[in-house]
Amino acid sequence: MPVDQSLVGRTFPPTAPHPITEEQVRDFVAATGEEYAGGPAPATYPIVLAFDAMNAFLEAESIDLFRIVHGEQKFAYERPVVPGDVLTATLTVGSLRQIAGNDIIGTTSEVTDASGALVCTTSATLVHRGPEA
Amino acid sequence: MLETQTYTITRADLVRYAAASGDHNPIHQDEAVATSVGLPGVIAHGMYTMALAARAVSTWFPGAEVVSFGCKFTNPVVVPAEGGVEVEVAGEAKEADGLTTVALTVTCGGQKVLGMPKAVLRA
């Protein structure tokens, strides 16, 4: 079933505050074959916050995660994520198109810290593969 | 001249990445689910491949602040059940106005897997 067009422009509630620990950053770095030596988290780390927001969005719209593939991802950083941050992501649906039975969903998530300051803006294009695709 | 970096991705890496990133999409772990949605097999998280591209950038420019980073996911990286698959990350850097722009080329088996991957750094 195609995704509801009325979603465009909708902003979802901010995700629950997510405390970033050294252990979480270490696990993330280790998964890509490196050893964490302290300091800022890697550049793609904010995707963890974006996933919090995307998972909540997909659940709210009853979209199956296994039908989603990632089309595009961009990050614009105000500052790197560091352990000790308590971060929240707020997702807005920016665009929605249907191409060949697939929904192309453009989302932007703003990641903010405990003081409300912007840490980074992440834009994701999600491809929702239709059953016949 | 930036030295091309080669990384190997295994299914075990994907399981660890799923736990660490919170992306538990089964297309990255379960062959049956992946093929049911028309994929050629278990594929790496696009974000996993993007993380490897970031790893290359941080190897080339240790400690540099990343201002922006983006790419398209144009071809899936299929990860076999046994052994692993190699991904190569090459880059070319240009400087302007105090910023370094790194244009990346990320390939698997000679085929580009990321579209227009680009990182902008403040050195």
C-alpha cells in the first residue's frame, strides 16, 4: 500500500533523550573494524539518533522496516557528537514520491543536545519497496 | 595523494553494526528476508559502507572536523555467508576557503556502490 501523501510536511514528536556513552561509541567504532581511542564519535554516529526517529516514524505509519532500503544520506554538522551528550532527534517528512511501485520518502532529522542546541542535521532518503517491486 | 583503503565486510560485522547502530533491518542479516524483497542476498547497511568511507577520511585527515558528509546508495554491497567482501575507498582532496573537500570513490568488485560520496572538512 502506498505511503499516505498527507505525511509531507509533518514533524513527528522528538525522540526520548538518548545519553551517549563511551561504551556505545566504542561498540560503533569496533563494528567497522577500528579501536576507539576516545574523543569525538565518528562522522556517521548521528545516524544512531536518526534511526531512533526513523524507527518511531515507521512504527507510527505501520511501515515494515524490512521493505525499507536507504537511498541517500547527508549530514551537516554543527559539532561532533561526544560521549556525555544527551541527544534527541526530531524527524520531518520533506517529500514523498511514487516511482515504479516504490515510495521514495525524504526525511530530515534535527539532532539537538540537552540545551536544545543543534548538533547536526541529517537527511535520509528511504526507499519503501512495494510488494510487487 | 591519498592512499586507497581496502576493508573487508563480513556477516559478523553486520550483526555487530546492527547492535551498535540500532538498525535491525533483517535484510542485513537474513538471506530469506533479503531475497523476498528482491535483493540479491544479505546486503551491508548503506550506513556501514558510509562508515568505512568516513574511516578512510579520518585515516587521511586525522582529527579534522567534518563539516558535512553525504552520499547516495547506488548499488548494494552483497555480503556472503562465508568469508567476506572487500570494499575499496579512494579519495581526492581539494582545498578552498579553508575547507578541504574530499571526493570519494567507493567500489566493491570494481563497481561503484556509493553515488557522489563527499566529505567537507575543516583542517
